[in-house]
Amino acid sequence: MSGEADGVIYGWLLGFAVFNVVLGGIRMVRTREDRRLLRRLRGTDLDLFLAAWWLGGGDDHFALPLRERYPAEIAVRLLVRDGHLEVSREGRLTIAAGEREAPADPVPAALLAGVRDEPGVTLYELLTMARFLPFQRALDERRPGLKDHYFGGYRVAALIAAYVMSFGLGMHAMALGHGVPGLSGEPANWILAWTAFWAAFSLLAALWPPDHARPWRRFTRRCRNTVRRALAGERQEVVWWIGAGALRPAAPPPADGQPSANRGGGPRDDMDADLDLDLGLDFGGGGD
């Protein structure tokens, strides 16, 4: 291979490497404040509701955007476990009988005050009705200063760079009349060979985490353990009942008894509500 052909290949490889280094630098700049926050939290007792905000109802590897439904659910579960609240199978909350000391934490305290003024409320209503703004605001104050998304474009950008690099390399070498290394000296072979280069270099994109991947797995484990310890001893059926109260309630039928295309609460609404619950989506409360 001629020195000119070597220069073409090495030049494109260098450009691809520089692009990935710049991409890594962008990530470091964007997450600088997040890393500072995590360093401040290291070695301290992790706040329960900060941990719940970060988990968002997702698993240990993939993050949902910071949503208020999960920390609100944690507050309800904590009060039910401690005997302050009772929950029906439909997810409706009422004050438990007997006198108990009010919780010191402002989030469960605001929740308890809201249920006392409005017995029979559900988790969905706690997050959507204006009369529960004190609870919603108290919950939002515990939201960590972490970004909702981290890796939305990095892997896609790396794949595009691999495509541009391999295609540009092939077209550049072909325009200069250079053959494919290791093959015949026919420049037209680049028409097929560039796809092999793209397949090889696109594998490097796997080094970038996928969209919504959690960047701080150790912190995620801390959050998970904090929530588990705080809710130790709760009954699983209570968790299901509280989850049932997170569904959007169906609207009553029209007065004439005929279905209306414009009214809510039909089969489509039920399906959307189930999807919202499964994905941990926000219901439009004060936190987001």
C-alpha cells in the first residue's frame, strides 16, 4: 500500500477517534454537577425520598425520567406500614383509627394532612388535584438535582460517526484510485468493502450506554437499599392496592346511557392508564 493510501486511512481513523474523545468530553461536562452532588452524598445517610425520586420505579440498569409517582407511592406505603393510613382494595386511603404521633418528615406529614381533609383519596388524586398542592410541593422539594436523561444521543451519534467514517474513507480512497488493503488493487472494491468497515467500527458504539441507562449504578444500589430498609415489613398485597389507586378513574357514563366518542373512561383510557402505571409515567402532578 502506498504512503498516500496509508495517510487516507489513518486520517479517517484519527478523525473517528477524535470524535469519540470529544463525545466523551461533552458527557463529562454535562454530568459535572451530577458527579459533584453524588460526591457530597457519599458517606451520608441517603434521604428516602431523594432515593425514590432517583429510582423512579425503574430497575437497576435503566432509568426512567425523574417522576413523582414513585416517591408519592413510597410516602403512602410508609404511612400504611406504620399504621397511620388504611388502604382499600381499590386504593382509597383513609386515616387509621387510634392516636399516633404525627410523622416528623414534611412529606408524609403533608400527605397525612391531605388525607385527613379528604378521606377516600387515591394516589392518582394526590398527584393531580389542586387541593393536595402542599403534599406535591413538599415532594418536589426532595427531588435531587440530577438530570432526567444522560445518554439519549451518545450511542446514536457514535453509530452515525462510524457510518460517516467508513463511507467517507471508502469514497475518498476510491476517488484517489487506491484499492482495499489486503485485496486487489481495484478501487471499485470499496463499494462493497466500506460496509465491512462500518460493521466493525459500529461495534465501538456499544461502549456508550444506551438511552436511559443509569450512569451511576453504585448510587442506584444505595437508593434501592435505602427504600428497602425504610419499607421493611410491609405486606405485598398493600403494595398492589396502592398501585390500583394510581390508575386514572373512569368517567361516569353519559346521562342518556349512550357511549360518547368525546368522553373519557372508555376502554382506551383504561389501557392508557395501565400503560402509565407499568412504565412509571407521570400523571401531570406538581413535580414535573
